[in-house]
Amino acid sequence: MTVGQEVAARTGLRLFHNHMAIEPVMTFFPFGTPAFGRLVDGFRRNIIEEVAASDLPGLIFTFVWAFDHEEDHTTVQEYIEPFRSRGGRVVFVELQADQEERLRRNVGESRLAAKPSKRDVEWSRNNLLEMDANYQLASQGRFDGRDDYLLLDTTGSTAAEVADTVITHFDLPRLDPVTA
């Protein structure tokens, strides 16, 4: 989310981070329940379709991808289809950080402000640890060599540094700093 915010601020692309769909649904249904899953996915698909059909300059979308679950791969392909079918460019940025750093960031002020469910820090910490234990959250070379893919270890980097690397690597248009 934080890197996405930095990329959005520098490029004018819109950010749709993972919890923008999760948080409103958790008001009604617990995380992981069938109703939760249907509503989050439907909300994401509707936003993605509308943005792809609009004159907006693009979308930054964040997603926790379990690479050992083929349904996540299928979902990502379905999420990018509205852009590709309209001739849009889609790029993938995989961000990694060691677990200690992710646990530290998990309780950061900006994250807690944007993600109310993370304010239950014990639940959030346990959720992160459980996801690490139960899912393959790194692509492990699956996309190596692709022009539309960038893997970055962000452990020792600021969000601004990572955003600049992403923008430069993919030659994303930058906003004029005078008018931004």
C-alpha cells in the first residue's frame, strides 16, 4: 500500500490497495467467510472493470497472491483481462521483505490508519504469521525473465526509493512536479 501511494503520487495513477475492498466488507462479514470472499471479489471486479473502461490514466492494484494456489493465478488473470482486452499495459511488481520487517511495518501508523482491521494488532500479527506458514507468498522465480515483471526486496528501502525504482524500471510517466 505504501509503495503504491508513492507511485500514485508521482505518476497520477490511482491506487486500489487490497484493504479498500476488505475493510468495508469486514463491517458485515468475518474475514475468510464465503460471503466475505464473494463481496470482496465482486467489489474488486467492479472497480477494475470501471477503471479499465474509463479515461483514467491507470490503476495500481495490490494483492496478496498465494502462488501455490492456482485459483489466485486465475483470479489475477481475470483482474487484468479488462485492461488487456482494451489494449492496456499491465505490469507486475512483486515486493518482498523479511518477516521481521513486515511485522514491524504491520503496526505502522499509516497502515493502521488505512486498515482498521489491522488495529487489532494481535489478530493482524497472527494473520501475517499464519499466512507465511500456510501459503507460498513469493513467486520463487515463476516470472523471471519477463519484461512485465519486477521483483524487489524492500527490507532496507523506503517506499519512496522503491517507487522510484518501479517508475524508472517500467518507464512510467511522471507528473510534472510543478503541477503535481
